[in-house]
Amino acid sequence: MLSVTADSNSEQEPGLAALFALLSTSIPGIPEGLHYPRQLRRIAGVAGVPIEPEYDLDAYLADLRKRLYGADAGDAAGEGESADAEREDEGAAAAQWGMLCPSPVEADVEPVADLRDGLAAALAEPDGARRAEMLNEMSRQYGLFPAVDDEGRPRVLPTRVDVVSCLAAVLVPAAMLLAPAERRERMRTCADLECGTLFLDRTHSARRRYCSAKCTSRASTRRHRERRAGTATEGRGLGPG
Ligand SMILES: [Zn+2]
């Protein structure tokens, strides 16, 4: 039987994938887990939140190369084009969203960690009424309001345009999608200990153990290696010693 082999989180809508990416930064036994503005940028990227470009050393060097060796310098020209295309994409996304999220800095990390902890606590709350209250309170706290974009699609937007509010506008509604118990029961942590990514098990059997095809194949490679190592040990055991 053909089962789902693609990345389960990439099949999910971006908000849910971003929510899981954020919640996965909190690994039991490892305090915090969220340290760098770059992590916030990655989550915003997963969420599809248009974000100000960061200072990019590679882009700076490519630009420098272009100026030193001329615009036809192979690599530099290619990078320039893709950077332009990226900027255009960002522009389109920003127009659709009606705003551009500021580039994350150190000071944004703690508020986003608080957002993560709030979302995790709400999703872990067994009482439905209390869970709803917690999520609704987060909506108020981050000043989220229902909106519509220029193509008539419904959005949730933040009142304040700072990093945590921009992320909350996507992540709080995503957490609300998980409010029904039957969906939360399908939240899993990837069985690969090095991965630990959260995902939503959408398989019919509800027995999915790994977040992605990559983790599934890594685990089977490891099992294979362990079996071979086991055989080798037994082999040695048969010899003198
Ligand atoms: Zn995984």
C-alpha cells in the first residue's frame, strides 16, 4: 500500500508548519532552544511572512565581485538575478500581506520564546474551555484582527508591526486549528532523537513515527548498520578470545 512519504510538514499549510518549527525549538531537557534572530527569520520564512532582507555577507561579496570583475562574471550575474527575483517575490508577498515584518534582532528572541511557551501551554491544556480562553487571550495580547487582502482572501493581521506580532498573526490562528482534541491527539514528535520535529500525523493508521521521508530513511539506515554491527560482534564472539 502506498503511504504518505513526502515531508508531512510541507504538506501542511505554512502556518501549521511554522508553528511546529517554533514549538520544536523547545526540546525537553534543553532549556530555551531559541537563541538567534536567524531562527526567527527561518520561522517567518516557513510561515510565509514577508520579512525585511537581512544584511547578507554572501550578497555583499557577490555584489563586490560584480563591481570588481564586471556584470558578466558568471556566478555574480546569476546570484544577482536570483536576488532580484527574491526581492520581487518579497514585494508581492508584502503587498498581499499588507506589511513587511522587520528584520529580527536579538531583542526579538525573548518575546518570541514567550509566544512559543504560551502556544505550547495552550495546546497542552486538556480543558477545552480553558484552552479556548488561553488562545483567545493571545489574540487580544498580540492585537490580532481579522482582515482581507487585495485578492479577497481572509487574513489575520497584527496591530503592531514588530517581529513577535507578525509571527503571532500566523501562529496563533495555526494553534487554533489544533484546538479540537482529535487534531491535537495527532501531534507527534519525530522518533528520530536528533530531529525531534513536531508534525501532524495525517496517515489513516495514525502510526506515523517520523516527520519526513529523510528521517524515516535515516532511521532505517541506522537499524541496518546496527544489525550489521551486531552480526560482526557475534562473528568475533565465535573466534578465539
Ligand atoms: Zn524528523
